[in-house]
Amino acid sequence: MCGGDFDNVNLKTVGGSGTWAKHCNQCGGFWFEREPTEFLSIDSINKVDVPTPNYSLKQMDLVCSNDNSLLASVERDDLPAGTQYWKCPDCEGAFYPKGQLALMTHHNHDIHGEHIAGLVSARSRSTLAGILVFIGAALVIASGQRTEIGLNATSDQVLPSSGPNILTLLLLGITYLAGTILAVLGRKVPIVLVGWCVIIICLVGFSVIIFGP
Ligand SMILES: [Zn+2]
Ligand SMILES: [Zn+2]
């Protein structure tokens, strides 16, 4: 609208994904092809915008860059005074003047802080679960190869108890998985600690299998 150049900026959401916006170098406004439906990360917004209530934009006529429809001004009673942005009635486009995106984001974090903290903790939990399951799978595979060597050794050299059998490995894998579930999903500290103890014991078990007693 102001004729300025714009940069494409990737704004992180609290869930860890990102959303693209066009950020005008001249007026500092943000245009979204699709209005963000997830809460944006406050750190990500603070790098590009500063909360600024604005009372002088009310009469601005803006058109959608997708379909040239006249954008509708959004003013809601539940938003702080001086918050105003624009939405396209025909597509999901949205325009936030300079300062308004930060104002909205700070407001969302003030109002929905607890819910947002839950989303962030869910993300770190799933990252932790992913790492633990990956380590577990790698250990089972490494131990499995060790077991095959052990089985070969028994057939060649008639050593009855060299290397763990598949059942031991399976039980160890299941126990490790159970420990991971407790450590990641446990709501109380003692349960989480039990989970981590189980994981550590299983890691010792795996290392004994892989590296020998
Ligand atoms: Zn501009
Ligand atoms: Zn539109």
C-alpha cells in the first residue's frame, strides 16, 4: 500500500513450526497470505516488531494483494485499546500495521500464557521422546548384530551362553521403551525419576551386550 519494498520473514510459532509474512521496509507493516492460526513465538516477533498501540489508522482503506478485495478492519472488544488489523473478506489474507503484530502477540501470550507453556512443553517432550526412541532403536540394532555374532560363535565353537538371546534383547528393548514413556509422559517427579533410572539400567544392559561384560 505504501509502495515500499518488502522482505519475506519467517516467524516461528510456539509449536515450533514457522509461518511466512511479507514485512514492509518502509511502513513496517506485515502481510500474511493466510492469517496465522497458531500462536506466534514472542522471541521471533520481538526481532521484527515492537508493540505499539495505534489510534490513527482507523480510516485506512486497504486492498488484498491476492484478490483486490477491500480489507475489513478488525477491532475486537477483547483486544487491548489501540489494536487494529485488517482481514480480507474473500481469502485468508491479513495485514498488521507496524507495532500491531507485536501488540497482538504480547496480548495472546498474556491471555493464553498457560496454554502456550503447555504447547512449548509438549514440543520439548516430543523432541526428547524422539531422541530417546532413536537411541533405543540404534542400541537394539547394535545389540542385535552382536547377538548374531554370538549365535555364530555358538554354532562354530559350541559356546552355550555366548551373546544374549533374542528374548533378552526384546525384554531389554521393551523395558527401555517403558522407561522412556515414564520419563517423557510422567507428570510427577518420582515417576519421571523412575523412568530415567530404568533408561540408565537399560543403557548399562545394552552396553554390556555391545561391548561385553
Ligand atoms: Zn509499507
Ligand atoms: Zn483476499
